[in-house]
Amino acid sequence: TPRIFSGIQPSGGLTLGNYLGAITKFVDWQDRGTHETLFCMVDLHAITVPQTPDALRHNTRELCAGFLASGIDPERSILINQSQVPEHAQLGWIFNCVARMGWMGRMTQWKDKSGKNAEAASLGLFAYPALMAADILLYKSTHVPVGEDQKQHIELTRDIAAKFNHDYGVDFFPLTEPVIEGTATRIMSLKDGTKKMSKSDPVEASRINLTDDADTIAKKFRKAKTDPDPLPGAVEDLEGRPDVRNLVNIYAALEGRSVDAVLTEKAGGQLGHFKQDLADLAVSKLGPVSMEMARLMRDPAEIDRILTRGSERAREISVPVLREVYDIVGMVR
Ligand code: AQP
């Protein structure tokens, strides 16, 4: 069976962006049943920027709780903790030797995250996309559902697969396709409609966390940046209004309707009212997920068991694949 793989970093708490852009899509893929589905807490990626050990442990478990609470079934999908499957790092090294410095230097996430002081960034942050290629190709995954921001990294994954296949004269790794679909491929900051909503944004009010309570959600939407004009009747009229557009997108994604359908219903409405409706909708959708996450987090040992079991299942696939890669490369075993 063809495989779907995707990962999320335990580099903070889950945001509405991760939920709408990634997790809900993962659940759809699982429920469709057309592919074997693997989802990974990518803790090795998280430490490319500083993480305190206690926070990393907490965030890894909470991320797993988020997957489970959103509908990922650890029987039907394989839930992996990246560091528990050593083949990720091992194939990552091989890919460090396949990928070129120039390719990595062109990655926009590297440029954004290393900022003005690239000299002080970790070597891991620079190599991150090669490890990500290893995450995906270790399972010979054909499709990777991601948000818009990850498109460039999936293209790099194809380049690495193609170069490996070419250099060693094999047809071993598939050329993976990104799957970026729906209205929620890029949820923006509530404080700046041109910037991605992100778990590591220092401005707390810029994002909705899955663990936020109803009052916090309502307050964050109320204070979200907008302009004074009422809602327009058509998508084209949202041009030049990125903040409003973002709120309408979120509303549409939460309701599972198109932006057009939402605007047809809400045209002419005041943003104050719309923000209130949006908060009510978000609370009704996220409340049960957040409650279930809190319940699961009361038994961290059970979460650890689920991750250990998932990682063991993953290794049934990853160990033979890595062995083949070592043979292709010429490692003596
Ligand atoms: N704002 C977003 N809108 C839609 N999708 C998003 N994703 C992240 N933010 C949005 C998708 O969530 C998945 C996991 O992302 P990640 O944790 O690996 O890293 P990221 O993309 O860098 O996400 P963050 O929240 O911005 O984390 P930090 O702040 O640590 O960098 C991916 O599929 C991503 O596309």
C-alpha cells in the first residue's frame, strides 16, 4: 500500500494553524483508508533551536495527545516519536552527504529562522530539510500532506531522492508529492495577516492554541487586527485586506465550507459581530479537542506506551529500508 507521512515539531503548543493546516487533513487521510498513514512527533527537528528538556518532553506528549484527541487512531495510523526510530537520524546523515550546501542555503525557512545572524544558527537548523527528506523517504512515502510553508522542503525532498537515485544508478526512492489542499493551507497571525500563525511567535495574542480556554479564544479573536469596513460579498473584494481574509478563511475551514459560501451568508456584516460568531464557532470545534487533550495528559505513561508501540511498528518498515540504503551506498555490514 502507498504511504502518507507527515510530522509536527514539539517546539511549542499546537496552534489553530497546525490543527487546520495539518492535523485535520491527517485525520481525513487516515479515514479515507487509501494509504498507510504515519504521523511523527519530530523532536529531532525541534532541537534545531533551543528547547528546555522539560518543555520538550511535555510538548512531545501534548502533541501526541493532540493527534489522539483530534481523531488519529493509534491502531489505524502509526504514531511515531522521531528519536525513538534511530533510522531517521541515520538516513538523515546519508542525505547530508547527498544534499548540496547551495540547495540548503536557498530554503526560505532557513533564511527566516537564521535571521540576521546565520553564523550563530545551529548546523542542525541548516541541515533540517535533509533530515525531513529522511523522515519521508525512510518509509518511501509517496504523498505528504502539509501546509503551504512546507512546499519548498518537499520539493527539496524530491531533489534529494532524484540525486540519490541518479548517483547510485538505482530506482529506489519515490519522488514524493506534496498534498496542499483546502482553505486552510496558510493560517495567518491574528496580529499581522501577512505573517504565518506560528507556535514560536513571541506574541501570544498572534495565535490560538489548542489548549486555550473559551474566554481566551474569544478575547484573542476580539482583539485580532482588522479594518473598520464591513464584510464584502465576494472573495475578490478581500484583496488588500489580509487580516479580514484570514478570519474568513478560518471561519470557512472550521465550518468545512468554502470562503464564498461564508461571504454570501455574512456579506455586509460588521466585523465585531463576525468575530463573536467566529469565537463561538472556534470554541464549539476546539473545546472538545482541548478537553480530550487535557484528559489524555493526566496519564502520560499511556501516551508514552502509544508512542513506543508506534515507533516499534515504524521500525518494521524503517530497518529493512535503511539496510538496503547501506547496501546501495557500500557500507559493510
Ligand atoms: N499557520 C499555518 N497554517 C497552515 N498550516 C500550518 N502549519 C504550521 N503552521 C501553519 C503546518 O503544520 C505542520 C507542522 O508544522 P511544524 O510544527 O513542523 O513547523 P512549522 O511549519 O514551522 O510550524 P510552526 O507552528 O510555525 O512552528 P515553529 O514556530 O516552531 O516554526 C506542517 O505541515 C505545517 O505546514
